[in-house]
Amino acid sequence: MLKLSLDALLTVDAIARRGSFAAAARELFRVPSTISYTVAKLEDDLGVQLFERFGPRVELTGAGAELLKEGRYLLKAAGDLERRVRRVASGWETEFTLAIDSMLSPGALMDDIAAFCAVADQTRLRLVKEELSGTWEALLDRRADLLVGAAGSGPPGGGYTAEAVGTLSFVFVVAPMHPLASITGSLSKADLAAHRAVAVADSARRLEARTVGLLFGQDTLTVPDMQTKYDFQRAGLGFGFLPAAWVADDVAQGRLVAKDVDEPKPDETLYLGWRTGEEGAALAWWRARLRDGAAVRRMATAR
């Protein structure tokens, strides 16, 4: 049988902070005799002395300090648990995960996150980045609760609801020193086939992976995310399409060269997505916050 209780730990904590049994009694709205009894019983049950008495003033012994050091973690955890249980009872999820496509910048959500935390400070928020079909898979596998800016339509089979919240335009670019930069006119498949493409790896584990804009047998450098693709293309390690908002300044300053291609990449539709039939205060809050597309547009233009 456990000899420690949260009430006893709360009492020891109050005494240590206030410096006397009487002051702790006032804080806890108890009579001093109740405080004395709680401490005496705890000391007896544990077989250790927790406080040195100096008249009305008391100080923790070494054993008491060790008990309180660990005990405060328990008090905090118990308080957190109590608040989370109350939140769950009121409709707030204990934890909520946003899955964001790597084309979008999570940093552009800072103001939205601050507003969310002010309302739902006991819902733990988690942000993850996924690529292509991996974003949808994170939702279906319950690794995410809401998709933000998922690219393209979701996989067949249903089980989710999707709302379009914007589009993203792409530009075909190469570094100024790349051989394709000096070719005049629109680039054909034959022009591209002789050079290396830089592609983002699909993070899907189970769904069929997507490939975008690659030719059969194409020499390809596959990278983990859109930021790496951007960095590698600027370094001249290959060619490919990048978000227009990302490269506008680079093209204007000559750090990248935009080229016409015979088969341009169409605009990508971006979606919010969530599992059908699931409800919760955090899900409702984020859907209402993001469905007008303003936040997604900010995320698409930031890096």
C-alpha cells in the first residue's frame, strides 16, 4: 500500500514554501493541528524525519528535500492530468497534431498557434511535416488530426473530408551555371532527359508514392523536403519545379533562371483534410481558423 498521498505532498510543499506549519495552514485553509497530524503521520509511515523544528519555524531535512524534489513533479503531473481530464470532458482534445506539407512554412502559423494556446492551453499541440501522399497517409493512419495544405486530391477509399483552401503555382528553374540555362526557347523532354532532376521523396509508408514531373529513366536526385530541393537547385545540382513565391526574388536577382518547358506543371490545389465523423474543440477551432485560406497563403509564400 502506498504511504504517500497527493494531499500529504501538497502539505509538505506548502510548509516548505511558507516556512511554518501555521503559514501552511492558512494557505491551505486548514487548522494547524491538521497540518501537524499530516506531517507526523507521513514521517511515521516513511520512517524518516522530514522537517527540523526551530520553534515555530521549520526547515526541510535532507530526506524531506529529496521527497519534495520528486514530489513536486508528481504534483505538477497530477495537476496537468486533472486539467486535461476536465478539457476532455468539455470537448477539448488532450493532444492535437497538424500535418503540414513541406511546401508550406510552419513559421507562418505562429500567430495562429498563440491564439490557439490562449484558448486551449491544456491541449498539447504537435506539428509534423509530410510530403505528397505521406500527408494524406498521416491522417488515415491517425498520426495527424488535421492536414494543412495537403497537395492534390486525397487517396481513394474515403474516410476523410477535404476542403480546398488555395492553389500553389510552380516555376521551372535552374541555376545560372546549369547547361539548361543557356538553351533558348522552350525545353523539350529530350532537353531534360540529358540532365539530372531534383525531386522530393514521398513520405508515404503504405500508400502508393507520388512522383511529380519525372521522365521514365530520368537521372534523379531525391531529397527529403522542398527546402532541400530549393537549396540543391540553387547550387546547380539539378533542375525542377519550385513554388513561384519561393523563387521570385532569386529569378529577379539572377540567382536562378526561369525556363519555359513543353510540359509545364499545373497549379497544385491545397486542401485541409480531417477524418470524417470526428469532432473536437481543437479540430473545430483549427478548421474555422484555416478554412478561409489566408494562413495557408502566408505559409506558401514564407520559407
